[in-house]
Amino acid sequence: MDIRAFEQRFTRGAKALTAGRPEVAAGLLREALDMWHGPPAPEIDVETVRCERRRLNAMHLTAFELCVEAELRLGLHNWVIPELERLVEAHPFRESLWEMLLWAPAGRGRRAEALAAYRRMRDILSTELGIEPADYLRRQHQEMLRGAPL
């Protein structure tokens, strides 16, 4: 993997999303994600390399989040749901992923699926960590229950 090219596309994609250009962001972030072939240098067990590997793994996950956000803004709700399902399975405590998984089906009028995802998230957080979802997710859940426009 060309780390520099990955980082450049990630940075440009993040900036495009912030600038309100989700189509550009999605393209750049997908390019970055397509470059990823697993954590760099897994055979090297030196602290400096482990730190760099953690940094790049975090950037990789953030690239997924930003790419999915861009694709949601483009209306590709059905496209991103399977990817979000895989991501929450791999990172069940990352509430930002759950937030998108709640909005993706709700944005297509599939409120029941969104509510089921919320219950699943709440059960995981409660069982595994003994906590409730963040306030913003509870508010989002309440809005869905009230039938607020999505």
C-alpha cells in the first residue's frame, strides 16, 4: 500500500465532505479505501511501527465513516446499509456508525429497521458496557418514535 497516496486521498476526501461536495468526497475516499490491503508491516513488532499501524488503522476506519456519510448525503441509503452492518459488527461500540445505521433505513422510509438497529445498539451497549446510548442517539430514537420527518 502506498501510505502517502492513501493519506492524500483521505485528506482531500475529508476536506471535500466538509466543503459540501459529497460526490467528490465519496470518490476520493473510495479510492483511498481501495488502496487498503490490511495493516502495514504486521510482521514488525516495534513500538514505532505499532503506533503508526494504530494511527493508520484509525484513519482507515474514519475513511469508511466519512465515505458512508458522503454516500448517505448522495442518497445511496440502500447501498451503504450492508457496509454499515459489517462495520457495526466489527466496531460495536462506535456510536457514530450506529447513528448512520439508524438514518440509512429511516431515510428510505424503513423506520422499523431503524428502530430495530437502535434496540440492537442499546442492547450491546447495555450488556457489554453497562451504559445507555449517547444523548443525541436517544433523541434521534425519540424523533423516530414520534414519526418526525426524516
